[in-house]
Amino acid sequence: MPVMPMTGFGVGAEAKNAEDAMRALEVMTSDEALKVYAETNKVISPSKNVEVECIEALKPLNDRIQENIYVLGANASMKMEQWGNTCQVVRELLNGATVDECMAEFDRLQEESNSSDR
């Protein structure tokens, strides 16, 4: 299950498998799938249609969301700058790098970050 971005998803109008992609997005963003996602990952529901029990650590954040105040999300246990690195690695993917090469780059960045903590 992917992270649910507040900016949304998109499928290119000329995508070869646009119909399949749209069906996959419909499944991933269904209330049923979002409930499973939120309960399994112990996160705040990404949908106003889906309510799940919020873990204690997330209650202050969830209260703000319930007040319609947007907040930025991050994984506090991740030791690398995730969004900038993701942007750079995705650029490489769009320029022809393989998925395996991109994942290896993420691994390298994470290892580099971990070794700087020592």
C-alpha cells in the first residue's frame, strides 16, 4: 500500500495500461483498503470516510487534522532526508535508470546516513 499523498494520484491520458492503472488506484483508495492500511500501519486514516482507533502517540496530530489543519508527515525513525533524496532518485529513474539501480541508490544513501551517526 503506498503512502497517500494529499496532492493526489494521476494516470497519463495516453498510458498504455490506463484502464488497469485506474482500477488499481480505485482499489488502493477504496474505504476498505484505506481502513486496512491505517489499522495495519497504526497511522491516521488518510480519508475522512474512514475512522480508525488512533494510537496515543498520534492523538495530538490527529486532533489537529480533525480541526482541518494540515500537517507535514515524516518518519522519525528514518535517518535520511527522504523527500529530497526521493526526488533525486526519481529523476534518475525518469532518465532511464533501472528500478534496481534506484533502490541501490536509496540503500547507499541510507547506509551513508547511518555511518555518519556512528
